[in-house]
Amino acid sequence: MNFKLVFKFLSILILIVSGFMIFPLIFSIYYKDNAYPGFIISALIGILIGISGITLIKTNSSQLSKKEGFLLVSLSWITIALFGALPYMISSHMSLTNSYFESMSGFTTTGASILTNIEGMPKSILFWRSLTHWLGGMGIIVLTVAILPMLGIGGIQLIKAESPGPTMEKISPRITETAKYLWLVYFILSLIETVLLLGGGMNLFDALTHTFGTMATGGFSTKNASVAYFHSAYIDWVITIFMFLAGANFSIHFRVLTGKFSSLKDDELRFYTLIVIIATLLVTISILNRYPNFFEALRYGAFQVVSIMTTTGFVTANYELWPHFAQTILFVLMFIGGCSGSTGGSIKVIRIYTLLKQSIIEIKHHIHSKGVFTLLINKQLVRKNIVYSISGFFFLYIAIFFIVSLSVSFFGVDIITSLSASAATLGNIGPGFGMVGPADNYAHLPLTVKWILSFAMLVGRLEIYTVFVLFIPTFWKK
């Protein structure tokens, strides 16, 4: 294990994130919120560590092995979350636990918050927490597409850390170009949404922060009431549409932007769209008696369905006041998530779709025991080993969900809150039910529970395997 190379890469990463602190620093100076010392000190610490690591750590190798890659990916998120917590600690005098929770929630695009008075926080701090969303949202795709090639993993397998099942094709022969194209699409969509939100009456600060939360499917808002604060049907629909786009595969967005509209026939995208439509209609019908007309119910139903399905976590209504049927649908959506290659979290649509098709095949086998049935996705044969991998992931995900739930309940948290907090953090969603519902936050939870849930966020964002492989003794053997 070449630890020197791993730490050198971490130094570069810290240096890059330090550079991004100039943006909240600018907002701090503009709004005169007196939080600028926190960003200056944090940036200087990051620059010092980064430059020291790059210059002092000498290594002859520049290629990461597979094991070093897994270690680097996990340590990257842990380190960046710790580094990102510094402004909270220095400027807002938050504890290490709360600062790390907020930072991990930001970078993993979870959107679970411990802030009780968001609007009372310095504008620059709020911008930083939203910016961590935006960096973390595309960051995980870049880690899979740009870093894993150094592990010697080629082409079609590059996104396996994102989805160890049927995966997207390369959009460029060169991996570095693929990463650049994905970032370009991410930036273009973010720019379009920002302009549209400005057209809806938002100021630049709110437009940027809500765009960051939308495109990263993160959910941090600058308002205590989240998106509901704006009381605008236009803003609700703009964010709903872009949350839906963020939950789709970004390689499809690239192909559509380059004129390849046939990519819209993708099986996962169609199944994803079908789930959203059906869930939206069911929720809308369920809440009809709570709104003046069908279109108002559709507006709120669609927003909340897409927000939970894509693991964004924005809210425009307190859905805990909705009928139990609507709440149950939202809870189920927490376990589905977005598409592979998206910024969404949770289990992912492609895994659900693959397991569903395999289940249908198994039923057919019971009827026609001698029949030969093949699993096809996008008209391509899905190998058994991929189905086994997805099945293994699904089992691990559910097992970890129950383990985290039990761990949280051990510290005196009620069952509804324990289950929903586990689902919301492991799926990188943010708000849940009970004491962590849309009208509440995570501030009141015990310190140990916050660390447990911070770990759940990390595990969920890195798709379980990347983290848990580090706990296998053979991983550390030569």
C-alpha cells in the first residue's frame, strides 16, 4: 500500500477545496457578516497542508493500485468533510460534532441539518454549505470517472462505484474528457436553473444556493421554511423540473445536448419517469381535499415526490400532515432514489429495475421450468454476475438500514424517527419523519447518534462497497 501517494492526492484535494473558499469569502465581505475570518483561516490552513503535502511527500509512483484507490476515495470524503467543518467551527462557534455533521451532510448531498435558525446564520456560511452540495454532487461522479482509471479499471466499469449493475457507456474514448463533459453538462444545467430562478424573483444569492441544492440533489436551503418560503408556483415547478433532471443519468443529458435524442429511450430513464408519474398521481389524489383544486395539489404533490425520489430533500409543505397513504408513498420512494450516473442517492432505479425484471423471470421459471429466459436491459444481455452483485448490494443496503436504525434507537430515539433518520441519511435524502420531519431537524439528537448518522451518509454516498471493503482484513494484506 503506497500511503505516500494516497496522502499526496489528499493534499491536492485539500488545496483545491481551499480555493473554493474564496466564493463564500466574497459573499462575507459583500454582506459584511463578519464570518470572513473563518474562511480566511480555513483556507490558509488548507493551503498550508496542501502545499506541504505536495512538496514534502516524495513518491516514485504516480499510479494508484485498486486498493489504494478505494482507500483514497473513502479518505477523501472523510478528510474533506473535516476540512469543510472548519468555517462552521471558527465563524459560527459550532461544536466539532455539529460542524462535522453539517459538513458531511453538505458534501454527501444529504441535506440533513442541525441548524435551528437558518435565516439567522451568516450569508457566507449558508453559501458555503450550499456550495459543498454542488461540489459533492458531481464530485462522486468525477471520483468514479476520473480517479478509478488510475486503478486500471477500464471503460464500461468506470461507474461501478456509482452503480455495480448495468452501467452507462463511455461518452468519450478518454476518461478525462468524459469527466470534463459531465462537469460541463452539470455547469450548463446549473446556469440555466439559476437564470430561471432569477426570473422568478429570487436574488442572486438565493438563486445560486437553491440551484446548488437542486442540481446536487442536496436540499440545503437558505430559508427556515425551505422552498415553501417563496410562495411561488413558478419557482416550485422550476425546481421540480431540475430536481427530476438531476436525478437522471448525466451521460443521457450529454447525448441529448449533442443531438442524440435516441438516448431518451433508455430503460432506466423510462422506468424512473414512470415511477415519478405514478407516485405523483397517487399522492396528488390523496391530498386533493387539502388544496383548492387539482392543479394546486399536483404542484405540491409533484414537488414532494420528485424531491424525495431524487433524494434532494427540499420541501414546500409539511407532508407529515398529509394522509398516511401519501406519507407511505414518500417513505417507499426513499429507498428507490435517482438513476445511475446521477447526483441522486439511495438504492438507485437501475438496481430496482434489474431486480424487478429478474423476479419476473423467476416467476416464469416456476411456470415453465424448462424454459430459457434472458434478462435484457436496453436490448443488452445482463450477465448473472451483475444480478448477483446487485442482489448483494440490495441486501447490504437493507441490512445497514436496520443496523443504523437499531443503533439510533439504542440511544432513546423513538422508532419512527430512528427508521426515517436511518433511511434519510443512508439514502442521502435529508428530511424524514417523526422528530426529523420536514418541520424539524437533527439538532436535538444525541451526539453519538449524529456521528452514527454521519457515517451512514458517507456509506450511502459511496455506495457501501467502497467504504466497507476497508474493514475486510484481506484488503490490507499484500
